[in-house]
Amino acid sequence: MTRKKNWKIAGRTHTGLVRSRNEDAVGWLQPLGVAVLADGMGGLHAGDVASGEAVRSVLHQLGERRLGSGGEDISGATLVEAVRVANRKVWSLHQNRSGAPMGTTIVAAVFTDDGRCLVAHVGDSRAYRLRDGTLKQLTVDHSLVQQRVDEGGLSPEQARRSRDRNVITRALGLEADIPVEHLEFARRPGDLLLLCSDGLWEMLPETLIAAELMRFAEGALDASACLDALLQAANAAGGTDNISVVLMQA
């Protein structure tokens, strides 16, 4: 099966202004319409190792599936299994090393040949979609404050300011097996997909993120300049964490 070659994928990662080490990782296979972003858990052992291994593992598995002899397309179940395998790889890395557990969030996206977009995630790295000028958060964080919002104990604005906002409830590498959330939707012409770590969405209001993506959608910025603008804005707002972004357009 001939793969579409004009999918647009671009990514950036930055250490930020406070952290001494970048524990985020991004990667993509542009001809195959696949992208992955992971945020290694600060405070645990080798977060950069965990995030890098997770990204490599998912890209390898999905690349093998799409380039295999059958040339079969990727399903939601295939994407979820790729993330679960990555979890086991990160888990195994810890079993073979001394020190504290290692963990990472992950969000992965695939453009399928039949016009859908698949997204899988664990943790609080997010996927957003810009459609017809409206930015929508597609993923729901696996975090303590999100649980409290779901239970009615916090408003979204209170969650954003909470001291517990960085406490996640699910991550790759902490257990041998974990549940993986996934979703899919039919793509429309002009749809933009943004994958990002909390170093972006914690620093910037969605209105600002949407405005920069609109500048790209309207042709005022190319993908590289759009991503640079988002990183610069996050750093201007404090840059308190590593910042990673991936932009995808079919």
C-alpha cells in the first residue's frame, strides 16, 4: 500500500528556564503519519531514559506495522498495544537498574489512510485539536486534580492553581501493565493536532495556544515558526518545566 507523503509533522523540545536537564522526548515518522511525545517524571530515576525509550519503542512498533509486508493500517487497538509494550520496556529497564522507579507520560497520534486520527495517552501530556478556529482538548489528564474536578471538588481554574496539579495518577514504567486511554475521530480538511507536555499547557492559556495555531492555519507562520513561538511564549511565562510540542496536519 502506498503511503501518503505530504502529512505535515514538526516538533520541538526545550529544557525551559529552571530545569537543568530535559526529560521530555519527541519523535515522529512523517511519511507514516505517526508522532509521539513523552515527559519523563521529574524526581524519579532517569526520567530522560524513560521518555526516550517510550518514544523509540512506539515509533519502532508502529513503523514496523505500517512498513511490514502486509502494509496494513493501524487500528486503535494496535496503537494501544504499542503503548502497552512501551510501558513494559520502561518497566523492564527499571528492573535491570538500581535506584528509584522510572516513569514517563506519553501521548501518541496516528493519521490513518482512511481519514481518521487515532490518539492514545497515559498521564498528563495532552492532545489538542484546532478545527474551524476552535481549540479543543482531546485527552483527559490522569492526574489528582483532574480526579477532583471530575468529582466536583475543584473547578478547572482551581485545578490549574492547585499545589497538587503535577501529581499524576498513571504513568508508563511504574507497573508491569497499565490501562491506556485512546480515542479516534474523522479528520476534516484544515484540522491541526497539537501534542504537548505540561510545560506548555501549564504556562499558557488555551486562548494564546489557539491564537498561535491560527496564525499557522492562516499561513502567517510556518510550522517551525509556530512551534518556536509557542516555546518562546512558555519561557516568557516562566519556563518552569521542560517544554515539548508536536504539530500535525493531514
